[in-house]
Amino acid sequence: MREEFQADLREVSRLLVELAEGARVAMRRATTALLAADRAAGEAVIEQDADLDELYRQVEEKVADILARQAPVASDLRMLISALHVAADLERMGDLADHVAKTALRRHPSPAVPAELRGVFKDMANVADSIAGKVATVLAEPDAKLAAELEADDDVMDNLHRELFKVLLGDDWPYGAETAIDGALLGRFYERFADHAVNSGRRVIYLITGETVTDETVAHAE
């Protein structure tokens, strides 16, 4: 029975890694759609979102099945409950990539962002890609130290988000309100993508150490 239980846990872990990798690919494609006005990339993201939703559903069903059959306690129960939280964050990351892609498609064939914003969005996309890759890694091979690095990565994203708003709110902004609103929303999508990745990393730290990581504990450590 224990062998079967461990096999079930491994399957949950595999699904989470697949979900994390899928969210990473989705944001890569969404960025291509955004910066290169690539319609095919944007449509691929929207199609892929259904696959990510299905993976999320599989995690929920698998965890519910394990809880019903195995009645786990202590660390095993902690792992399963954490898996549900992580899956929700990863699914949301996929949704945010979907939002970026839809914004790009709404403006197609014109670029969704003007030249003045391309640099900051390229940087935000690079950070998002690195963060998503790191989440997939720590889910595949739990590592508290690597998971903790996500906090610093998120600080980089937050700084870029602030840089974006400096451009949008500058007196010399040459475009109208609609373009500024699109830029603000897109920045929020990337920033929230990173936040959900951090939440996943904190869950991994909790699983390994038993210690809950919050914004308050991070601020205290700093």
C-alpha cells in the first residue's frame, strides 16, 4: 500500500512540473506575440490554456483520490494540501500568459506596445522566464535554497514594474490613454506572474522546512 501511495505522490509531482513548464512556455509564446506581433504565437497560447486547465483539474482529482483512499497524515497531508495551492498558482500563471496573448491579438497586426516600452517588457519577460524555470526545477527536485532565490528574482520584476510606470506617467509620454492603459495592464500581468511563482516557491520551502514564509517574514529577514 505504501508503494502505491508513493507512486501517487510522484504522479502529483510530475503533474505540477508539467504545469509549471507549460506556464513557462505559455508566457514565452505570449511575449513573442506581444513584441513581434506574432498572431500564431498568440493563438497557440490561447489554445494551450485549455491544456493547462486540464492539468490543474488532474491535480485536483488526483489529490482528492489520494485523500479518500489513503487518509494521509502529517507531512504527507501537508504535501498534498500544498500541491493544491501550488497547482492553483501555476494555473493562474497560465491565465496571465493568456491575458498577455489576448492583448497582443487585440492590437494585431499593429504591435501591442510602442518602441518606448519594448525594452522594459523584454526585460520583464526574461525575468518571468527565469522565475518559471526555477519553479519547475524546485518542484522536480525540492531545494529550499533555490526556492528562496525567487524572492530576489521577484524584487527585480517589481523594479522593472516601477520603471514601466515611470515611462507611462512621464510628462513626455507621446501616446494616448488607451496605449498607456494597455501598458499598465501588461505590466501587471508580468508582475503577477512572478508573484504566483514566488507563492509556489514558498510552498516548497514550507514542505522542506515546515516553516511558513510570508511577506512579513521576508521583510524581517531583510
